Amino acid sequence: MIKTVRKIYAVWNYDEEETWLNEMASKGYNLISVGFCKYVFDECQPNEYVIRIEYLNKNLFNINSDKYLNFIEETGANYLGNVMSWAYFSKKSEETNFELYSDNSSKISYIEKVLILIKTVFYVNILLGIINIVFSIISPFSINIFIGLINLFIAIISIKGYQKINSKKKSLQQVNVLFE
């Protein structure tokens, strides 16, 4: 039986999204398709699949991404699709341990890519917020003030997300220092 769930996750909550998808798999719902805030599941045996999410900071349709996606599929994982630059994979859990990043250094590099994305969200929203507020001053009866405030709100929230992901990076760096 196909089950569709609509849910939204912020960029910095990718680990919570992955946890939720794996909880669904543990309940017998395997992710088969993704869309913007949309997850499609099919019934499976509980704990039959493991789901992984990865941010690819390049266009998913360039040659390097194609090679990378093919490489992941050669490991036995299924590429389920993407939302913007986030790729979704599933793999039968009885096969080998399915981790996209197995050591702290590669996890730190991955987190740095996500941090760049969050910084971009911050700066774009600050810029758009300021522009919209300036336009609202020029044209006092426009909707720009509301859009500008929404942009600034998103920028402020992205700071919290940045801090969350950056603290995860610092924890991994501390572990690396302990083992050097």
C-alpha cells in the first residue's frame, strides 16, 4: 500500500529528516519517491531498508554528480530522487553497513558544504529583506514590508541553524583532536 506524507524540514535539520525516514522504514514503510515536502512510501518488512540523504553542492545533473550517483548505486543502494540539491538513497539493511561518510574528516567536509548553503540562505534573505523594506518605504502601500520581514525572519532562523550544524562540526573536530 502506498502512503504519502507531506512534511517540511529546514536545511539544518537534514539529520532529523534522515532519522525520521529511517524510523518510517523501521515501522515497515520504505521511501520510494521524494518531492518538495513530499515523501512517498511503500510497505516493506520493518527495518528492511536504510535511508540516507546527501547534499550535493553542485547541480545533480552534471557529469560529476552522475558519476557519484552511479558509484553509490554500484554499492547496492537505490537512488530515489532529489529535492533541489538533496539526493535520497535507500539500501537493504541486511547488506553491508550503509554510511555515506564513515570517518570524521569526511563528515566534517560534508558539514562544511551544508554550512556554506546555510550562509547563502542567510545572506540572500538579508539582502532581499533590506531591498523589500527599502521598497516599502518608497511605496508605503506595498506588500514589500511583509515580504522583507519574512526574509529577515528566515535570515534570523538560519543563524540558529548555522549554530546547530557548526556545533556538530566542532564536536567532530574535538574527537579528531583526541585521536591524533
